[in-house]
Amino acid sequence: MLGGDPVGTDLSPGHRSADPVSGPDTSVKEGAPVRRMGNMAIRALSLLLLVVLVPAQEPTFPLAAKRRDADVPTPKSILGHALGDRAVSTEAALRYARAVAVASDRVVYAPMGETWTGLPMAKVVITSAARHRADPAQARARRDRRRVIDGEIAALPKDHAVSVWFCMSIHGNEASGVDAGLALLYHLASSQDAEVTRILDHVVLSIDLVSNPDGRERFVQGVRDRRSSRHVTDGAAWDHDEPWPGGRTNHYLFDMNRDWFLQTQVESRIRAREFLGENPQVFCDFHEMGRDRTYYFSAPPGQPTNSHISPSVRDNWKIIGKSIGDRFDENAWPYWVGDMFPADYPGYGGSWPCLHGAAGFTFEQAGAGAGHIERRDGSVLTYLESTTRHTGSGYAVLTACATEREAVLDNWSDHFRQVREQGAADDRSWFVFTPRHDPDRLARLRETLEDNGIRTRTLAVATQMEVTPLVGGSTTTRTLAAGSLVVSSRQGRRPLVLALLDPKTGPEPGFVSADAERIASGARSEIYDVTAWNLPLLFGVEGFRGTMLPEGTRTIAAPAGAAEPAPMTGASAWLASGRRLGTGRLLGQLLDADVRVRVVPFGFTAEGRTYGSGTLLVLADRNRDPKQRAAILGAKGLTGVRSLRTSDGHDLGSGRIVPVRRPSVVVATGEGTSGYSTGAVWWLFERITDLPHLRVGLSDLPRALEKANVLVLPDGRYGDRLKKATIESFLAGGGTVVALRGATNVLVGQGLLPLKPKKDTDAIGSVAGVIMKPRLDRDHWLAHGLGADPTVQVRTDRYWETPAKKDARVVLSVQPDAGANLSGILTDAQGQAIRGTPLVIERTVGRGRIIAFTEDPVFRGTSPGVWTLFLNAVLLGASQGS
């Protein structure tokens, strides 16, 4: 289908081609969908511009059209350059989309929200003009899809269109997806050919045009800054060098193609909300990979594949995959399927939709870097080629959905029939989670599940129920507290319920044994990412499974959310439980207001209420200033007591209680550190705890540490950038160093930590993100506020010996006995080697201390259950005696 009138050819004689910021007036009221202006206005504008401008030819794309609507602006007329010449900025891409929506009654521009930095997120919805005009029918179609999911109807009406969603360049530096989205937008809006008409009559396409605006802006600006006047194809050239942290991630440096179910990031929550509003049948995620590869599409995906992906989803993989393969074969474009990129982890854009019944696809095109780059075989990959291949695969999806509309819709409906049948046969269909350890973490679990479209309920009163612990233990009758969260797997989102809540969730049967054989033969493992992601375990929430709720059980849709009572005005002291996830934020707020706070290192009972170690104590006698009192009485989470006497434990005037020294925190940042880890620390401090901190590059650490008492070293490959003398000087001055994963390895290499690898573990390979049962030293101050031993996600190829007690104190370690692995894939050799491995150690060095995490406790924001350990290290480390 080459030749003819290609996408990108400037046909209408009324559009500017030289000025990249010009074009039709596309200004619209902020937040409103953009629709067609009307032909008269567009043609009048065209006549005004015709006097000085001449149409220019653009590169050929594989989408030809015999006739086009001349009112639809070409990409070049708005962008100022041809698609495929260079990566389009976020602003320019959305400006072009608005212009097309103004000109075409096939397109609606729909704002979705904003990123952390305020950049807009928007989608374009493309379908027939008649369908757009029938807004009530569109709403009814969305309602019908929801009714199929909920089991109210068995199938969609015969005239239903296939809903398709394209997610373009969620990794901001995998840039060609955005440009392919613009090419598809132009072709579908302008072509008058019968094939496009048929597509628009049978498909409703939503294109999330710039899925990572902040990351893309970093990438595009970097390319602009380094771009030579002519294309440089040598991959070693500065033109292709992407400085730290690169454009892959969002503002907080999160990989958003791992965040689909965690939804720690605002962009993920916006995108999931839009997906759940549409419930599409097909979802395509456009990426790039290394320049020497060809093209990959997941029909089927590589192994491992999540065992909860239904046969009906797999049937739609086949239908659509055939269309993509046919198109690539027709053009002699090389590709492969079924290898390397898996669909097990539910945080991928290629797997999360599958667990909702959509046929999710990952598309990977070889990336051209800054524009043109030489492959190892001497051929040159261009940005135009990358854009063309993504355009071709996207169009092939649409033709398949139009041609095989009934089959695609029937398979989608059949997925939910299968889900209902499986739910009816499930004799343990209820999950129950109690507020025992921390109601804040339970609330976070509920919000995360609801944000994933999973329906939850809450026990209105204490209820007896026959349940089995999620991991270990036997079936017993327990009294479950009011406020406990209950989730039924007998709902339309059942596959995702099981994927997120059942610790036994894993790949398809046979994968584990086959992968072990591959490793034994000397081949590489096919494990691509973490193999365990169970939310209750990672959140540190007590969980059970049960057969059924007792008849007459009262539940409510959400916790009552009773307001915290105002702190008592005539109190002798105020207390805040250390077991609440929100206590770290409260401590920071009090310290910012110059309130003198203490931390109680023991459990006690005061005025009939029991408190654990780590409770915050604010003495009235030490906080008499009116500003201090105003901060105390305005704080949420403080409970007043009239007496400092306790009925159990030491009194609240005890000398054992430790005054909290205000932490002055520096976080190492930049080259040498992991952007993922640095970003997660930044996000946790800024969005979860509101903790003031200073992010400093490694070369500037000596000066920054002069005024600091806590240094956080995120995970990373520091090399020689982290100077031993800098760390030793800081420790000598009484500083606290908190080291995460790779930073711990550096300190070991510098002789500052007494860790040694276990013998004969070099060839065992890496543990791929399993969830382990730990052993916690509850007498240590780092354990303050932990109601239960926190389960830990382990990703390591370092198997450490336990250090001698005289050298360091082990605060947290992997259980030394069998059965430590609670969820995920471990080989027998790894399981043996990981037993007893230290996870958190403290070493006193002169007046200072090192708190070393051999894992990253803030990895992807997945593990609220271990955040307490990390926050204790940061918030309380400076307050501990040497």
C-alpha cells in the first residue's frame, strides 16, 4: 500500500510550512473537548494564507489515500517540519491534535488531567462523525460494556463498535510512538477512502498521544541541545548521549510502565481512570528498544505469561497478531513475536489491560536515538523508519478490529463469561484484610484496589468468619474487626483480584521447571522482572481468605473515615502512635513548627490505651510558646493525656525517652545514582511524608554535608564518584548515613561495612524480586512502630554472611529456615543461599552511624510495609546516641 497520497503529504494549499509555532488558531477553553470548527472558517483561513505559501512534500508513510479532506491540516503545516524528521515536543503534538479536532468532525480532543509539573495530558477520540454526533449512544455503549463486566448482560449489542486504546511513548525517550500517533490521527481524520470509512464505522480509537509528557520534554530538549546541523549516525557521538536521568521516566523518575497497578504516580491514576471509563477491547502500548533489533509485537507475548490471562484474550491476540504480521510481511519488514518481552507482571501496559479482559499488546520498535543512527551491520536506522513501523502496526490493529469486529467483541464478552464461571466454582472467594497493624496502610490498600477498578467493601461491625491466612497457618474461625476490608473474587475484575491478592499467583504451569532446565543447561533465564508483587504482603497488611461472608454480615462501601478528634487543650502531654503510616508526616510538621518532640522506645498503657514503641510524645511543659501550642492543637493524629503516669511500662517523664533532633537531610543525586531509586526517595519525602530535604550531586556532597546530619545514598553504581573520605568525615562529625542497595555495596568495597559474600554463590544468579519472610530485631530503635515483621521484596545477586555482633547489628534479615519465600520464583540454590541474609544492619562508626539496607526499601514505591524502617533511619537516626 505504498505510493498514492501518503500520510504527511501537504495537500491543502492553505497551511504554513516554515514557522513551527504557527498554524490555524487552535485555542480553546481549557478543559473542554475540542471539536470541528466548520468548513467555512477553515477555508477562509486557508485563502488568507494562500497568498504567501506553497505546499511542501513530506516523507512517505505506509498509509496512502486516494482522496483527503483538504480542511484537515497536515502535520508539517502545524509542526513546521515533516513527521519522522525529528521527535515532536509535547506542546507541539497536542497543538496539532487540537488543530485536527477543530478541522475534523471525526476527532474529539479530550483533556485528561495534568502531570506532577502541570503539563497537560490529553487523548484524541477518533471515530465516524455520526458516532461522535450521537453522544447518548456513546454513553450507552460505555454503559453496555460495564454491564457485561458486571454480568448484567451476556454480550454486547450487534452494532457495538470495537473500543481501541493506543498508549504512545510511555517511556519518554522511546519517542517514535508519539509521532506515529500523529500520523494515524492525520490519516484517519483526512482520508476519504472506503477502508478508513469502514474502520471509523466499526472502531472507536482513543490515542493517549503523549503518555509521559515530562519525560518526553527532557528527551526532546536534550536532543535539541545536542543536535548537530546534519545527522550524525555514530552512536558514540554526543548527539546520541542522553545525560542522567534521561527521558524514560516521569517527573519523579518512576518507570510508568511498571506502575499500572501500583498507581503511585498521578499520570498512572489518570490513565487508569480513563481506561476504566472506556473498558476497551484492545490496548496497544508503543515502545522502542535497541537499535540493532527489528520489531516486536506480543501476539503472543514472551514467557512468563500471567496465568490469569484468559483464553478469550489469547484468541484476540491471534486475530490481531495475524493482521500485524500480514502487514509487516507485505512490506518485508522484519519482526518477531513470543520471546523476550513477557506479560506476567501486572504493572506493564501489555499485561494490566489483559487482566481486565482487553487484548493487551506491547509494540517494540528499534530506536533511532537522536534521529539517525548506524547499526552494527553498517545500515542506518532513521527516526522516519521507526515512526513508519509503529504507524503500520497501529493501522494493522485497526483494520483487524474493523474486519473481525464481531469476533473481537464476542471474545471480549466471552472473557467475562469465563470469569463468572470461575468465580462461581471458587470455594474461597473472599479476601479479608484487617486494620490490626496500621489502618493507614489498609486505607492505602483499599484506595489502590479501587483505583484498579476492583470493588471492595468494609465490615461495619466485628464479624466471625472461617478464614485461612494468606501465607501459612490453618483454617480457623476468627473475629474480624470492624473496619476490615473485604474483597470478593466473584466480580468482573476477578483475574486482577487474584493477580494482586493471591500470593500463589504466578506464570503459566510448566514455566518454572522449564526455566530451571534452561538455567541448568547454561542458557539465560527468561525471567524479565520481579516475580512477586502481592499487595497485602508488600503493604504489610494482615490478610486472610475465606469461603463466604456469614449470612447477614453488614458491610459498607468504604470506611466511615471519622475525623480525627482535636488534641486535648488541657493535656500534660500529647501522643501519636508510631504504627501509623502518617506518623512520619506528622513528625515533620511538628518539627517544622519548632515543636519539641520525643520518641518513646518502649510499649506502655496510658489512660486505658495501649501504645507501642515508636510513639511520639509532645510534653506540654517543653512546648509553652503560643506558636508551638497552635501547631500542636492544629495537628491531626495527636491524643492528649492528663497524666504522665502509665499503668504498664515506664512513665512518660522517663529518662529513657529520646528527644528527636530535627533531621537535616541530604539525598545524593545525579550521575552515579539510580534515577529510579533517587526518584522514589524524592517522591516518598515530597508526596508521602512532606519531609524537607536537599538533593545534591555527588561532587557537591562535601559542602552540602557541612550543615546536614543525615545523608541518604540511594541505590546506584557509584564507581569512584562517592569518595570514602567524604563519608568518613561526615561520620566523624556524628552524621547518619543511610545506604540503599548499590550504595551499601560501595560502602562494603570501601571497608566501611563488615559484610562478606557467602562462599560458592557467584554462579547462583539473581533473585528476581521475590517476597521473603524476615526476622526482625524488635528491640532496635529502627523497629519502632512496626506492628508485625515487614515482608520484604528481594532483588539481589549478593548473598551476604551475617556479620559478627561486635562489628554490626543486624536489624532485619531473611528467615534462616525453609519456607522463607512467601511469593515469587526462586531456584533451590537461591533459596538456600538467601536464608539468613542480612537486609538491614547498623554500624556505629565513631560519633556517627551507618544504616545499610541491602535491598532498596523504596523500590517503585511498592512496599509501604518497610517504609517505616527507612523513615525511622532518616527521621530518628540523628537522635540516637553514639
